Amino acid sequence: MAAASPTIVNVGYRSTNYWVVSVGTSRLLVDLGWPGLFGSLEAELKRMDVPLKEITHGLATHYHMDHAGAAQDLKNKGMRLIVTAEQVNAIPLMKQFMKPDDNYTEIALNDNAVITCEESRAFLGKLGFDGKIVHTPGHSDDSVSLVLGSGEVFTGDLTHPGMATEEAAETVAQSWQRLRDHGAKMVYAGHGPVRPMPGDRQGE
């Protein structure tokens, strides 16, 4: 029996994309809002007819404030946070960049689903998703991407290979190649429109 095709809804605001991935009744949120602006995220979910209570799990592609700033607010509403081993130490580091007027809710560390990327396919499978979390450094050491079996890939702020600095170029190229090796075809990035994978005829 073929797996159901995922539906993808953008609930982003303030120039950052936040993606709700749904398969049947399973919903996963990729990237988790700005600090202090949970209300804006909640409003976008309502506008796009996505019930917040149905988002059982969330994944930050990396721990910068525009991608993980509302993580604990979401957790407080019942979402469980998926954290890869590469990301554990980055969570408390994010706090040092927050200012009092950001109204950041600090992320609790003791109740997250901490997994390795190697464990991610089985973990996501239990939630109803055909996919894998892949470590994709280049923008930051804790950056990960979610690749679905149907070819969609959620890359956060992974640098386009044509825009990488000389220092980061090799790391960035390796990350994109890793995604190709896992079957990535269409890029759902943290900013900007959906586009083909870099290196494809339309995605140069």
C-alpha cells in the first residue's frame, strides 16, 4: 500500500517560512516562529485552517531566533520538540542573543525527543511520515534538513552553493550533496519561494 502524499502549508510571517507538513492526521511543524510573536504564528495557523492542537511535533532546522524563537510557547500548547544530537548544545546558546524586549520563552531541555539523524527515519515513521533528518552544516554547525520520501526538503538557512563564502564552500557543497543522495528534489527554504534543488536545470 503506497504511503499518502504529504501536504505542505506555509504559515510563515516576518519574511521567515514555517512549514506545516501533514500526512493524514499527522502534522509536523518545521521551524518554530520568532520569540515573543507566538500570537502571530497562531494567527497564521488559524488563517490557513491548521488546528494548533493537531501539531504534535516540531523541528527547528537550527537554533537561531527566527527559526526556533517560539519553540517553548508551542511546547506549552502541547507540541513535542524533536532535537537532533547535533542541536542539543545549541539550544542554550540561543538565549544569549535574546534581549529582554524579545519576550523569549526559554526552551526546557528535559522533555524533548532527542534523537540521532540515523534514528530519525524510524522515529518519523512512527509519527506517520516517510522522511529523514539530515545534518547539513554550512549556515551553522547545528543546521539540519528534513527530506521527505516524496522529494521535498526543508533546508532552513542552508546557504545556496553559489552564495557560499570560500571558507564555507566545501561544507556547504557536501551538505547539498548529502541531500541529493537522500532524494531531495524541491527546496522549501526558511526564506524565499519554493525552488528546485541547486544544480538542477531550474535550480542553478
